[in-house]
Amino acid sequence: MWAADRLYNAAQFLVFRHVEPEMIRQSLKRREPAPATAGEHYSGDLCLCFMKDVLRLAAAASENDPLNDGIRTLMTDWPLSAVGLECAVVPGPGVMENKTLRLMYLDRVVKHNDRQALQDDIVKNGLQDAVGIHTQLLPIDLQDTAPA
């Protein structure tokens, strides 16, 4: 319910553009405590995976919109949902220790060609483990993801 409420608030701010930045910050506050278990990450992802769409629409309306910063800040605790948002979120144990969520996360990294996520050795090793010797199956080159 917490994640659904945040998505609802973000969608409201997308429509009602003349909201004070402080109200956006208060409505999109990070969850305390941050999600720790696989179940918390997955249940939050059911709604928060749509934040990409809200952020894309908000950024198209105005790149300097406080809603953009509010969404990016909120998403720092939700690596499964933050793939492709350029938030540089490193997945923690709640995601990477669960086989299903780890594969879901890695699939999203590949799908979105998330170069920031690929800077992390845990993510690169996870992709390498997932495809084994068949790295040609990946649409990205793991050797080409070193920091510039």
C-alpha cells in the first residue's frame, strides 16, 4: 500500500503542476526502514515499476521539475524498480540473494541497457553467471562496461 500511495502521489503531481516542491518532497519521502527482504522489494515493485513512466513524462514536461528529483530520491531504496532511471542504485541482499529477484533485476539491466548498473561488479558477475560461457546471448558487451 505504501508503494501504491507513492505512485498515486507522483501521478497527481504530474497532472497538477503548480505544487510546492516541499509538498512533493514530503509526499515522496523514502520509506523508513528501507526494504530489506525479497518480499518487500517485490511487493513494492508491483507499483514502483511504473515510476519510470511518471519520471519520463515529468522530464518531458520540464527537466528541472522537482518531481524528477523526488522520484529519483525515492527510488534509491528500490533497485529492482530503479533499473533504467539513471539513479546508480546498487542492489542489496534483498534482491541479489533471492534467485528470482536477482534474475528479474539482471533481465531489466539488459533490457534497459543500464550502463550505470553494469559498473557494479556484483551486477556484471551476476550476468556472467546467468549466461555462463554464452556471453554472445547478451545484447551488451560485459568487457565494454568499464568506467570511463
